[in-house]
Amino acid sequence: MPLLTDDIQKHLLDLLKDEGLLSDADLQAAQGEADKTNVPLFTVLSNQGALDDELLAHAIAQVSGVPYVNLTNSIIDQEVLSLIPSDVAERFMAVPLAEVQNRLAVAMIDANNVQAVDFLSNSIQRPLKVFMASEAGIRHVLDQYKTDLTSVDVAAKASQEDSAASENGDIKTIVQDSPISRALSTILEYAVKARASDVHIEPLEKSLKIRCRIDGVLREIMQLPKSIEPALVSRIKILSELKIDEHRVPQDGQFAVHVGDKEVDLRIAVSPVVWGEQVVIRLLDKSGSSFDLEEMGYAGRSLRAIRKGVKRPNGMVLTSGPTGSGKSTSLYALIKEIKDDTVNIVTLEDPVEYKMDGVNQIQVNAEVGLTFASGLRSILRQDPDVVMVGEIRDSETANLAVQAALTGHLVFSTLHTNSAAGVLPRLLDMNIEPFLIASTVNTIIGQRLVRRVAKKRDAYWSSPIETQNILTTVGHLLPKTKEEVAKVSADLGYKDLPLAGQNAYTLVKGRDTPATPHGYSGRAGLYEVMDVTEEIQNLITQRATSAEIQRKAVEQGMITMRQDGYLKALQGITTLEEVNRVTSDTQ
């Protein structure tokens, strides 16, 4: 936010009110907050969402007599960016836009800062044409300094000349060459800054495709020449300490990288495919996880059921969902919930994704015979209070986990199923006796991840179809009268829920920008938490289907994942479209 003189500030307020962009109520509320916190008035207005940042920057430019430019969707040529060094650009929040005749067009947050303009002009020995832009727009361009994927193309072209050497077996020398190293570093840096969960390097017949999974959706970011595949894959293998001359069988490895002040663990999976070797790199940002149940999206009945389940002295708490749904993160959150100096917690993981103080974590290593099953046998001899098994994959592990729960241990684990109710038939399929399942399983969590609506958003009234879907899915859960709002909202864990039976409901959608594609940024969890009651135990012993168990759980008050998603959509966390996409196979 630029420094504004009293005169400019007065003219700016008049302009915003005349254009209907700022109401007297918003102004009074912001002025009170500014006086109380000693924060500039327009900073408060921006933080409260009373004014859009771009509109505010445009208005400031108009009042100041400076041309305005919107940079939120702009991609600046790298040759132009190189005219102002990145450190200077960050220091003055000024970025180059284009060369115009003999002048350089530059966008700044504070275009009225004469000293900064003079310094920049003297530094590059060229006159400037100054524009004003928002802070978000400037930062969008600054990020292009750091995530320039064109360097990957440069490295690819440089390494093509060495492809013949790689074919003759001199791969190790090739992959240590700086172009390939720079290419891989740039791809990983881009993935980290884009908040990608994994990177896919996929060989095609005539090219090499690079994709990133961002907010749960795969996006192609570039294609590289086919000739650099051996060098790039071998570089990854060397960093992961894998066999570079093995191309016939899958290999798994890991290494860590530093991006800025972040340390990111990378899990590597290399698999032979028709056109070469596919590499999937999973990124685990240890600094970005709080493992707090509320922050992860647990609320109301679900949260209470979980806390009831983890307070029991023995039994099993299981999380279920497809790959990448956040099951392991939920387990870590449960461990954090009960972690105490009086509790001995031992985990068995493959891999150990996050290191936690006060928890004894064991890494599975099948090559030396340390499997889930053998590790679990060893753990039970260590007198643990709580045992976490990363995943129940086979009958042997399932039987040992059940036996541990029967002998006074609290067991946490995960299974790959589509819903909470689907866990029970899955255990039956692993040859666990129904009476043992009924006796040991306390709580089951089903979960999915949906994309969050970006901060820059617009509200709208639901269409007739959307309204009908809301009423069908959660209409019976919503408060019937205004007097019930507080009670029902507290029960479900969401603030100020709307009344049932409305003709339309307020929903939100994010604005589609380069930083927030399709209007989404980040992810939130959808959860259903099943408390295994006596009635459900009876159904288990009768070998009931997952649909029958699901219906009974809903009758007893369980909120399904779809219902949780619709409640989150009514709270402005996500959209109905996103919830329907993720829960299309659930009830």
C-alpha cells in the first residue's frame, strides 16, 4: 500500500463513495478499526474485503494522476525481467513491463516515490515510464523471477547434444552436468511454489511430459524433448540413491531439497512403462502442516465422535479414503491430540512422512524383513499404549492389529476404501472374524479432499437446481426457525447456518486468475465419522453390507461426506460443483 497524503486520501474517499464502491457503514467500521489498531485506513479496508485490491490501486492511480496497470494475469518476458535484478525489484516492489522506444515501462506499488524512481532510472541507465499496480499484481510478476520454466527448455536443448553419450552408457557423467541439474531444480522449485502435492514425469513416444498435481488436480506444465529422458531420470535416481542401470523393475527412493526457507522431503517412485521410465515425485512440505483437527476441517458431531474414540483405552480408530485423501495427515492429527508424556506412542510407517517429537517412529524396510506385520510383532513387545500402523495392506497385518486392540492397546491405521462403512466389509475380506471387528473397531473416519474457494471471490444466489440439491442433501439438518440457528449451528460445528426451506441460498465462487486457477486455492477435508455403536456391532456380526451399515449410521446422526461438503459450501469454504465432483460415488 503506497503512502498517501491527507489530500490524496480525501480525494480518494470521495471518489470511492461517488462511484458506489465504498459505503458509509464500511467506512465507519474501518475507521474505528484503524484508530484502534493504528493501521492505515485503506489497509484496513483492504484486509476486511470492503475494497477489492485492484479497484483500490486503480482509484489511487486515478487520484494521483498516474497510469494504472493490472498485472494479475500478466506474463512478462524473461528478457524484460532481466533488465531489473530480482533483489532490486523486491526491494522497491517495482517490476519491468516492456521496452517502449527508449524508455522502460515499470510498474510500482508507490509510483509517487520520486527517490525510488530516480534510483531505478540511474541503476539501469534508462528513463522510465512509471505505472501503478496493486501489491498482488507486483508479487505475481516477482514470482516469475523465481519460477521461470524457460530455463528447463534451455537445459533440455543443451543436454540434447549429450544424448549420444548417454546411449553409450556414460550416463553418470551426463546427469551431473549442470543443465540437467538446473532443469530438475527448476521443475521442483516450481512445484513447491505452486503448492503441488506431486510431480509426474511421463515418457511419451516422442516427448517427455511434465505434470503437477495442484490442489488435487493434475495439470500439464510443459513437454520436453524425448532425448533428455535418460539423463533426467538418472539424475533423479542418483539423488535418490537408486540403481541407475536398472530399468526393468520399479524402484522407490527419497531425498530432500531446500526451497527458500522450506525443507521439502521428496518420495520417488520409478516405474518401467512402454516408452521408458515414469517418475512420480511426491512432495512433503513439513512446514505446512499444523495437524490440528479443527483447521483440517473436522467440526461438530464428527469432531466430538473422534475425540470420544481416541480417549478410549483400547480398540481401533481407522481412517479410510482413496489415495491422496489425507488419511496419514488425519492419523498424525489424532496422535497430536493424545500425545502426552504419560503415553508411549509407537508408529510403523512406510514411509515416515512427518517426524514428531515424543513419538517413536519406525520406518518399514521390506529389504531387511521389516514389514508391517513383523514390525508390529516387535512393537507389541515394547509395551506401547498407542500403536499407529501406516496402512493395513494384508490379512496378517490386519490380524495383528486386531490382536493388539484386543490386548489393551489403542491402534490407529488406514485402509483404502471409498467410505467409512466400506471399512467393515474390507476387514471381512481380509478374513477377520465379524465378532472380532465388532469388538475392536471404535471409530471409523471416511474422508476426501476438495479445493477451497480462493480469497478473491464473488457471492451469488443458488439456482433452482442447486437449491433443490441443497434441500435434498442437508435440508433436514438445517435449522427450521431463527430460534434454532444457534443450537443447530453449534451441533453441526458451522456458524450461522441458513434456514431450511429457503427459495435460494448464498454461495460463493472464486475468481479465475493465474494464481488461483478456476477460482480455487488450497484444499479442505470432507469427513464422515462413524461411531461403532451396539446396533452397528450387531450388523457387523450379521455380515451386513456397507450400504446397510451406512444407513444405520446416518439414522444415528452421522454426517456423510457429501452432507459435510454441502455444509462447507454454505459456509463459503468450497463450491457445490467441487463437492459433487469429489463425492460422486458416495451417498
